Amino acid sequence: MKVVQRYKLRLERKRFLIRAWRKARDLLLVADRTDQIRPNDVLCFVTLRNERIRLPYFLRYYRDRGVSHFVFVDNDSTDGTREYLAGQGDCSVWTTPASYKRSRFGMDWLNALLREYGHGHWCVVVDPDEFLVYPFCDTRPIPALTDWLESSSIKSFGAMLLDMYPKGPITTQPYSEGQNPFDIACWFDSGNYMIKRNWDFGNLWIQGGPRARLFFPDNPERAPALNKIPLVKWDKNYAFASSTHMLLPRGLNLVFDEWGGEKASGVLMHAKFLDTFTTKAREELQRKQHYANSHEYKAYAAGLQEDPNLWCKWSERFINWRQLEILGLMSKGNWA
């Protein structure tokens, strides 16, 4: 990598850290339990808005897998999200009415809180509809994974975002609070993915799946990115550059083996396509707070008018993480 490019990325990282420091002033404290955080705790950081119905299962899922403390930024919810989280003994909560878009889609807020509370911890950074599946997740908690990563001198763990969906129109199977969303959205695309390398940041850029084929059939290159780095041994000088798609310093994005082998990787099972999605898409389109003038939500709004069925004859029903490894969507690498 050229010296000039390295210098530019260093300046970019400093710019993100300065933005985070400034945007931290947007955040209003609701519940601070960070004094409970112990040195080896795995932490989870989330930005959200109006996700009350998802939270009981989300919290149970990550608690069961070894997350000790949750740090939430609530972006002015109106459905009881903030109040519910404030009542949870392992959650620290901030709120803000400020612009999601002007905070780089929440990442300035999370970078600020990661710098303050995440330093020295393994941190899970996800949305409330993302559920990390990793090798041996049915028998080993996240701290077992992070212990192995640390012993292997690995500081970041990559995952592909896997859109899950039901069979049939998404509005015909109502989701109930506390329910496992994958009881309903249990299907996924096993193929239909495009991969290229982002040479500036060193990460893989993945697109495709049901959103590309249904909502962006004529412009698949505009479909959402599916590459994520949801688990990082955080340092106060790190910064997410674009959602959780890529990080700085650049080396944290090398979550694949450059020498032809396979690094351990996971999947983020994405429970976006429940019956609540139609209302959510309509709300977000009106708010106009998302990337590229909300072009993604414009596509959703147009596609959802006919209550589409994302299922197709090539859809696979989810069984377990080993199935995902066989399909080449994740890898256990040399973790045995």
C-alpha cells in the first residue's frame, strides 16, 4: 500500500474520532450501569429506533451466548423502546433526538461510546435484527470464540449478513414479542452473491441475496452491502468507517486469509423480513434518514406494494451453523 494512501487513511480515522467526540454531545443519559462492566466482559453496542417488539428475544439471544453488558443508543423512539431498555439491569442507555443521517447513520454515536466503554473489551456491534452465528455456537459461548481469536492474535471477526425470510408473503405470518424470529423467517439464499475487493480499505464487498433479486433486479450493484465486522477487540483509537462494513486501522478489515486458506468467519442472520417490516419501511422512507437519500427504502416501498414472496425454488431452510459452513457462507478455519 502506498505511503500517501496510508497517510490519508490515518487522517480519515482521526476525522472519524473527532466527529465521534463532537457527536457525543448529542447523547442524553437515560440509564448508566457501566460501573458493572468487568475487565473481561464481552459487550454489545446497538443503535436503534422503535424496536420494542424485538428486544426480549434479542437480549435473550446474546445473553445466552455470553454478552455481559449492553450499550444502547435510542434515536428518539416512540414505542416504549427506551423505557423497556432502561428497566434492564445489564443495559446502559443513551437517547438522542438528533439526526441519524448527520451522525453517519449512528456510527458517530457508537464510535464515541466504544471509545469510552469498549476499550480493551471484545465488542459485538450489531443492529437489533442481526444475530451472530459463529462456529460451534450451539455448544460454545462468544467468550470461547474470543479467547481463541485472542490466542491466535486475531483482533476482528468477519461475518456475512444473511437475509432470512418466510415462505409466502411476509404479512401473512405475524411476529409476536419474545418469539424467535427464525421460527418464521427460516429461509435464505444459498447462492446469488457477488464479491469484490475494496482495495482502499482491504475488505471484501458482498452483495446479492433476496434483496438484490427482488428489490434491485435491474441495479444489483445498488443492493445493500452484506459484509460486516460485528466482533472486534476494541481499542480507543479504532473507528468504524462505514456502518460495520469496514474499520480503521485498515488491517482490521482483513477478515479473510490472503494466502489461500480460510480464516474463521461467521454469519449475521438478518431478521429484517417479518410482518413489521412494511410499517418500518414506510416510516423510514418518510424520515429520510438513511444512506444515499434513502434509495434502499424507496426500493423497499415500491417492492412491498404487492406484498411480495421472497421465497423461491432455490431457497434453503436453515438447519444449523454447519449447514452454512458446507454452503461456503462461513468457516471455522482452524478452530477445532
